[in-house]
Amino acid sequence: MTRRILANAAVLLVLTSALLTALHFSEARGESAYRQLEKFVRVRGLLVDQYVDEVDSQKLLDGAIRGMIATLDDPYTVYFDAEELEQFDADVNGEFVGIGAEVDMFKDRLRIVSPLEDSPAWRAGVRSGDIVLEIDGEDTLGLKLPEAVKRLKGEEDTPVTILVRHRSGEEESITIIRKLIKVPSVRGVRRLADQHFDYMLDKQNRVGYVRLTQFGERSLNDLRGAIQELQDQGVRALILDLRFNGGGLLESAFGVSDLFLTEGQRVVSVRGRGAPSTTLDASDTTLAPDLPLVVLVNEASASASEIVAGALKDNDRARIVGARTFGKGSVQRLQPIGEDLGALKITSAYYYIPSGRKIHRVEDADEWGVDPSAGSYVAMDADAMLAMLEARRDTASERPFDDRTAENPVTPEFLRQVMQDPQLAGALEASVGFLNTGDWPRVGEDNSVALERAKRRAELQRQLDAINERADEIRAEIDELAGPEDTDPEAEPLAEAETNEGGTEEAAGQADAPAAQEAPDAAALDTAPEDQPQPEPESAAEPESAAEPESAAEPELQPVTP
């Protein structure tokens, strides 16, 4: 009885809140807010009183809330019940044990936005853009994001096995040992004997290199320290690598932009239907206003990364090299529903870079995110990205650089052939070319050519994904129809052969990954998006939030990181 009273009280509180909100819009609706809520209450009452089995009122309420949110088709607007909210706060504010990957939901499936560098998922071979089909043998279809994250987390040193479908269509079972996730967000070329990072990539031309893996609380100070160290060494140009950076804190993204921009230059605008428009402009604390700067981005650069890249590009402060970014430019705010009633992480606004372009990717849009500078689009398909990541894993990202000397310097050829990284090679070529001539050289394709090809590849990838999903459904139906008499050892191979004959398996094996992906947002980092990245790591907690300057200290809400 007590439980039912509490459940009914929760329903009453939620409905009262919904009623007050709905009254603002009732005159514009064909059906009044009162009638809408009356419908809900009557349906719930009939289910509670007349359904053949006893009904859990709390589950009915949670299901109704999640159902309303599902109609928005927005993976970043999420309801947390009291238990999920407690876990969310723990992820945002502290360390956690898990596989170390930023995840989101894509077409009712769990998707890997980006594995964190040096994390268990990264070392096990999980790739950005992987679709997680199973967790420990249980299908993820229709699984809610908080529940999926909960299954991926667990006690330290315990295993979890996931079945993933790579963007090539190939399926792979991967066992990962959970660990405490704590990844440095600022990295250099290699570690020295004392474990300190060396940030000078090309000692001959004095070109520095800093890789920012996420926008966390310490990222700005760590980046400032790296730049000051390079300045002490007489750095002449800097490469800032934001590839596979899923985002993070808005405050951190603003601070990073502020290091390179001069006072008054626009960083980002925030506009939403229910909130006043706000803008963030650079302050007078510029650290490196004149240092030639190249920013590396790719399809897994999301949210806060896109804010920084867009601000530096639109203010003509940096050369952007790589590929179009993910397109995760929505602002989430955490709105408590009531004591012990959970909270709603709700999309409240969009980010706009100084040119006025909206970062966020919406369905059927031709523009989103940040594009490379003219003549600087350096595409990398799934195989190329995998080769680059394998080169990093095999060499710990550092050993090959130990062999570099004044007589054997780091060159674009070395980066292409040994490190399998044509984008970084292009960034170095651009930097050295500018230092030698004062003009940025052409190091890649024009955006129009590359993006048209990427668009076609994305269309083909969507078709392939649909084929793979349908193949999964057909296999499941075949399994259901199998009876005790179906013991012929040739029965299963025959079914498989028929599938291959139809082209499903062959198509999955030969397909190329799309050049454009989507991306993410969470709470201290970013979670995210739709059709994008390729494998690599970076990011670490949950969604993003903070939109307005006065709330910049709040975490930006984004992809979730188990």
C-alpha cells in the first residue's frame, strides 16, 4: 500500500509539473492541455485497475516519460531516474571503472563514439563508430543508454564481452577487462625518461605538437603549460590535434580558444527557443596571439572540439587540416524534476560558430560542424584510420620518435610511412610551408570534392547498415522457426550460404566506411551523433551542459563514457 501511495504521489507531482508547462501552449494546440493529461491519467488508471496482472505504477510512469522523450528523436535528451542520476553525478564528478569509451544510441543500438586513448577498449581494438550488438551475450536492440552504460561498467579487473559490428560490416566479439579510467587530456609527441611529454615534433623547424584528447577541468591549465614550455624552446609553429576528441566542458573550450584569439573576437554563440541568445567573446588574456597554428580535426572531433576549431577558423587564426567534424553542437542542461524523482537532461540550445553556421547535424542537412580550410581536406577511410591507430598501439606512440635525430628528423614522409598518419603529415607540411613562404600551401583536396564523395559513401553506408540490420532480423527469425527435428548438420551452413548468395555478407565485407560520422555529448566531456568517426580514443565521462556564460562552470552534457 505504501508503495502505491508513493507511486501515485510521484505521478501527481510529475503531472502537475507537466500541466503547468502545457498550459503555456494549450491555446495553440487543437487539444487542450487538460484533455491531454486527462487521457494519460485515464489510460494509466485502466491499466492499474483492470490489467490481468498486477501493474508496477512506477514502471508505467517511467515508460510514459521515456516514451515522450523518444518522440523527439534526440539521443541527447535523456530521463534519469533517481538511481541513474546518482550514477550520472558520480561519472561527471569523479573517476569510474569501465571500458573507457564514449558511447551514444544510434537507431536503437549502442554505438561507440570514441574509445579513450590507452583505455581498455582502445587496447582491445574497439573502434570509433562500432555498433554494439550484444553485451555479455544479451542483445542491445532497444536497450536504453543508462542501462547499457551500467552493463559496461563493473568491478575493476572483471571482463565484459561485447559483440560489435565495425563500419566495414564485419562482426567481432571483443573481451575487455574493466579498469579504473583516468586518461591525461594533454599529450605530446613522446614521453621522455622522466615520463614528461616532449611537445616538439619537428626540432629542425621548431614545430610543436599537442594532442588534446578531451576538454576536462585540468585541460586548459595543462595546455597552457605545454605551450609555455614550447615557447621557452623557441617554437615557431604549433599543431593542435583535436582528432577523436569527443568534447567536454564549455568553459574549457572557451579557455582554449582564448589562448589564441585577441580580445573581443567571437568564440561561440548559443541560441535556443526557450532561452535568451548568448555570446562568448575572447578576453585580453591571449597567450599566443601570433604563433602560426594548424588545427587537426576529423569525423570524431565533436562538440567542444568543434567550438574551438570553428572559432579559430572563422577568426582566420588557424589553418584547419583533416576532415569535416562530427556535428554535435547541442547544449544539454540538467533539470531536476523533484526530490528523489530524478532529472531530465534536456537539449535547450544549439551552438553557432562566429560565421553563424550551426554546428549540430540534423537529418538531411548539407552543412554541419567545421570544414577544413581550402585545399586542406585530407580524408582517411576506415582502413587508413585503423592502420594509424595500430601504428600508435604497436609503438606506444613514442618509440619511433626516439630514433629521430638532427640527421634523421621527423618528416612528412616519416609520418606517412611509419606512423601511417597522412593528416598529421599534411599538418606538418602546412606548418613548414607557411614558415618558409608566409603562405599556407595546399596539402589536400578541396572541400567540395571531398564532401561530395563523403556524402555518397555515407548514403551507401546507410544502405549497408539497413541490409545488416535486416540480415540480423532474418537470422533471428530462422532461429525461432528451428524445431527439435532440425538437427541436419547441413541445415545451418545452408542458411548461411543462402544469406551469402543474397549478397548480404559479401556487401558487408567489401563496404567502405563513410567519411562522415557523427558525434557526441555527456557531462564532463561529450557523448554523441550519427553517421561518423572511425576508430580512436578520447573522452571520458558523460554529457555536456553549460550554455550561458554565468553557468560556464557547469559541465557540458554529452556522450556517455563507461
